[in-house]
Amino acid sequence: MRPVLAIGFGAFISVAGCGAKVEEAPPAERPGPAAAETGNPATDFKELPAASREGGLPLNEALATRRSTRTYGSRKLTDAEVGQLLWAGQGITSARGLRTAPSAGALYPMSLYYADDVALWRYEPRRHGLAKVVNGDVRRDLAAAGLDQAPLKRAPGIIIVVAKPSLSAGKYGDRAERYCMLEAGHIGQNILLTAEALGLGACPVGAFRDAEVRDVLGLGDDYLPLYLIPVGEKFQP
């Protein structure tokens, strides 16, 4: 596995974003696990290896070499690779609970799911692990919801980026959904650059039927799927 992304060539990324003072959301406003994710913690939760925060591919090199990859090898992603990708998207980076991607008002209305050949999982940033949502392989269902696009059918893993705008609407009203879409962009780019730094291929997919994706994830209409990101080892013909 290649080392992960580092900041290089004088580049700078602010977790809070724009240098503005960030309010930490009260605990009651932070999203908890969906009802479908509850279960026996001894069997339904998998801790991931700690994410690397040092060294790795310089940022500008990752930016220069990143491409949407639509064909993948058959190798299953390791837990370390999955953990690094999900941490890049929503990992906690401070004692205050701030994360790798900026969020309006630090409300964090976003959730990440991961589908592989074993199960559908939900990423839990506080524990840096995966809570099992559905036992079994749902990737075929996600591909069908995604109009049977080839990358979704071929990838060993699919990351799903989901928003719950109501978690931001109390503060931002009608702009909450817009802010969720912006946050999905931050998260998606973090994941794509980290995939490149790991030597993996990934492709952001935005064409899918929302209701079908929600059905696969077991979520209600108040959730908004924003990205499907198939990821895997770059295919070597």
C-alpha cells in the first residue's frame, strides 16, 4: 500500500475552512446512527486501523495525477485502505470533534457508507470503525440504482456520501441543502485524492435514482444521497 496524502509544495488545507471561527455543534444536533444500524456491538461493529497522518504523496502530485478510474482489479481493499479513505472524508482531527472536511457551523450533517462483498457498513467517525447496516453484498443493488454504470458494477468497494439537511436547517434554513452539497464536494475530493495517494482508482458518480439508493441503505426521505464513489485497485491490463 502506498503512503497516504501529505501536504507539499507550500499547500495549506484548513479543516475549519476560510480561517473563520467555527462553532462546535451541541451534542443533540450531531447525527447519530440510523435505526437500521443498531445491533449487537460485539458482532456488528468493526474497528478500523488508525489512519496515517504523516508522510505520503505530496498534495500537488496527487492533484496532477488524479483521474477518474472506471476499471478496477479484483483485489478487495484492505481494512487499512478503507479506513484511510473514510477518514479522509469524515475523520475526526481534533479534540473538539472537527473533521477532515469543513462543515457549515460544524454541524456535520453528512454520513459515509461503504459497500463490499460482505456487507453494507456505516462509517462511525468517533470510533473510526464500521457499523454493519445490512449483511450481504448490496453492490449489485447500488449499481442498478446507479443506472447500471460500469464502474459501479466492477468496483470491489463503493463509498456512498449521504446528507441529512434537517441537521443543518435549524441554523441555516433553506440554504441547508446547498451547504450539504458543498460539503459533499469537499468530502468527495478528499476521498479521490486519498485514493490516488494510495495507488487506488476511484470515480465520482452522481447519476443515480435517489429513492433506490435510500432503499438500499434503509434510509427515509429526509436523507439525500449525493455521491456514489466506486473504488478499487487500478486495473493493470
